[in-house]
Amino acid sequence: MLQMVLDNEIAEYIDAHSNLVDENNRRIIVRNGYSPKWMIISGM
């Protein structure tokens, strides 16, 4: 449920700022995708 809320907020933010472009007419705010899951190893 939390992931759905975050995805919605991110989508709304990106849509609200879709008019911002740089000097090459590329969008400044984009979503770059997802990173693979990391395996965390602790020394404890």
C-alpha cells in the first residue's frame, strides 16, 4: 500500500513539472527507473 502511494506522488510530481526543460529542450525532472534489490550484509 505504501509503495502505491509513493508511486502516485512521484507520478503527480513529475506530471506537475513536465514543462521544465533545459537548453536542449530535454525534461529536467524525469524518473530514471528502479535499481535492483541489494543484499545487505552486517558484521554484527
